[in-house]
Amino acid sequence: MYILGGIIKTMAGEDIQDGYLHIVNGKIESVGRRDESAVHPASCERVIRIQDGIIMPGIIEAHCHMGITEEKKGTEGDDCNETVNPVTPWLRAIDAVNTMDAAFGDAVRTGITAAMIGPGSSNVVGGQFALLKTSGRRVDDLIIKAPAAMKVAFGENPKVNYSGQGQSPSTRMAIAGMLRKELFRAKQYAADKENALRQGQYFQEDFTLECWLPVLRREIPLKAHVHRVDDIFTAIRIAREFDVKMTLDHCSEGHLIAKELAAEGFPAIVGPDFASRNKIEVQNVAFKTAGVLNRAGVMTAVTTDHPVSLIQSLPLCVGMAVKAGLPLEEGYRAMTLYAADICGAADRMGSLEVGKDANIAIFDGNPMEVFTRTLFTIIDGEVVYEAEK
């Protein structure tokens, strides 16, 4: 496949005016300025010609519950929180994602080619997120990375859920204490397993603790649901204690401590700013947060937290962040390159570079503007949405 013309925003350097992309076997074979000596569209079975549009990496939603909290199905379609046990690290999002959820189609029509999907925030430890492609029927075929993160939550949600059941956690102290206890137990398990294997001894694996090993090896991050300043700092304190990677999801009061967060080095996934301030801990939610964090030096992505805000509003959420101070080009990166990096998949997506997956979105203008149309969505080199059809 060849894509010719338009403005190619590679996210790996300067924009290319009137350029070309060559896709072979689902990967980007070459990209550059259109030069007839390098471009041979006649040899290709599909050529997409763009006049004035924007060709860019597929948009990435870095935090949502698409397919695990289904639209239009109420309780029957809600598999987001196992609200009878506050610590459930062994749960896997891929066992609950229904790819027939209407949100997948909305995502594809929006130019979103990948989404980080996982459990909600009712538990101290909710389970394992997965990074999935947005087009297909069988979830196993959509997996880009699984597990991709371990969900943990601070603040109101675990408190409200379990204090109402008359059990812990009913305070922020208990949330932090229970997470420390679980991480301590996992760390001891990892040490015992390593010692046994080193000595050639039999080791009885524990399914409820094996899931922590990728976190302790720093292969995947804790995905920390945090809104308030105090919760953000508690999450950082625990991540430092156990030397684990972490993303700060929502980070609603991050703009109040931007310098401190930049010094700490953890990335942030900001939003959903289109949602109402329906809880005490989100009273300071603002579209300016992404820009303040970005300018301070924090790697920042933007989330809809679908279905809290609809998945198709993601580029508009980024646009509102740009309106509130996020630099325009950083807005493009926030929903592509930075999101890919935060999700642990920058080696495969987030920019249009040779060797990367051919996940591409083509628009007739800036996707952050409300009247812009998605012309094509391409995943693994296959056109999965075409506006004219």
C-alpha cells in the first residue's frame, strides 16, 4: 500500500509536505518526501491519494474501560470492578473485554487504533490492563501487550466501596497500607522463587502472586488512579519504596504540583476533563492540567476514561487542552507518541517510522477541531475504516 500527498506528521521529526508512506506486510517500509524514483504506486494493489489532509500515527487512548464497561447494557455489560475483594491483582482485562461493544466502532471511526483497557478503580488493586487494537472480533487477536499495567487506586473510590460494606479500606491510610502489604508479600514471593530456582529446588507457584513479577521486574508499571495532591504523593511514595514503574492516571490536581512531578519523573495521563466534577476529589479538574504538566517537563497523555467521557471525544479533549495552554504540536504527541511511550509500546507505534506497525489515521484537517472528518483508519496496514464507504 502507498499513501501519497497531504501533510505527514511523523512525530519523529519535521512534518513532510506532499510525502509518501509505503506499507508492506503491515509495517512501514519507507516514509519521506514524494520522489518518483522512490515511489512506485503502480506496483501496489492499493494507493491512497490525499490532497490537503493530515496523515498521522493512529491515535492511542492510554486509559479506558471500553468493552469491559459496555454501552447500552447496564449491569449485564459491566465487568469493570470485582467489588467484593479489595485486592485482586490476578484479574485480567482480556477475560472481560467484549469487542462487540459499540465503542470499538466509535474508536475506529475516530482514528483511534489502540486503547489501554482494564479494570476500574473500586479496588485497591484492580487487576491487569491490556493494550489492544481497536478493530477485530477476537480479543486474543487484538493484543498488543498483555499484561501492560497493574491497576491500583487511591482516594475516594476504594474508600466509598468498602466502607459501605463495613470492611477495609475505609480510609486513605488503609488503602496505602493494603497496597504496601500486597507488594511486600509479592516481593518476598519473588525472592523465595528466585532462591529456590537458583538452588535447583522445586517451587510451588502461587497464581495470585505470579502476576506481580512483571511489576517487580519493572517490565510493566503500576497504573495508579489518583486525583488529589495527597493521593498523588502517596502513590509516588509507595512506588519509590518498592522501586516500581508507575503512571499517574487522571492526575487531576497535577497542575498544582507540576514542578514536583517533573522532578519525580513519572508520566501522567490526564482526564477525563469532559466529565462533570461529581466527586470531591475532582473539584480542581481543569483542561489546563495537561499543558501545565507538559510545560513543566512531565510526559503527558490525555484520556477520556471511556465511558466516563465517550471514546470518540479523545481528540476533542486534546483540543480543549491545547485551547487551555498545551502547545499544538505537543497535543499531537499527547495522543500518539507520548501515549505509546506511556503504554510501553513506543517501539511499535506512536510515530510513522520505518519498521513500526502501520497504524495510521488520515483526517481532512486537524483532528482536534470539531468539524474535522476521519477519512481513513488503518491498522496493521489494513484499511478498517473509510469515510466514503
